[in-house]
Amino acid sequence: MSEKEARFTVRSLIATAIGTAIATVVVLEVSGRIDHSNNKDNVPVGEFQAIHVTPGDEFRMSPKSSELHAVCEQGYLAIAADVDPDFRGIVVDYKNRGVRCKRAPTQEPSEDTAGNE
């Protein structure tokens, strides 16, 4: 290829791509196609994993602590942000069942109902 055939420089192509991306976001924002929800009721706070720890086994964990803390909210484990403790979410399993933070009391048979027949 000769220099006359190269009509666009690499810089102009990169600038065009960046300008197109910015223009697309602005047009979508102005037309209302980008939804900014103020309702934080059903927004996931984060994704978590459980690590099975057996006595004597070592596991690897980051030395940095997360910016979250756990609290017990009405008997269920909730995760809250350190910067905004009012923003908290209940920890649920894969079936959307809440994870208890205290064991439910087991009902043992009382003396008058156990074996008095």
C-alpha cells in the first residue's frame, strides 16, 4: 500500500471509537433507555462463597478485610457495608432461603406429653 491509499490514521480511528462510545451513552441516557433505579430493596449487595474448613487444614484467604460486616437481623444473617450500615442485605442460599444467624430452638417433648399414655 502506498501512503496515498491510507486515508485514516490509527489515532483518528481510536478517537472515533471513543467518541462513538461516549455519544452512544449520552444518547441512551437522554432518551431514558438507561435505567437508574433508586429502589435498593432487591439489589444484590454482593456474591459470597462458603469455604469448608476442616480442623488442621489450612486455607488461603486474602490478608485484606472486606468493606462489609455481618449482623443478625431478625434471626437471619445480614451483610452491611462499612460505609453505609443502613444498606444491608439478607444472605440467602441458591433457593432464596434466608441463612439463620442463630439456631432455632428445638422443641423437646414436655413431661406431660412424653410417654404418658
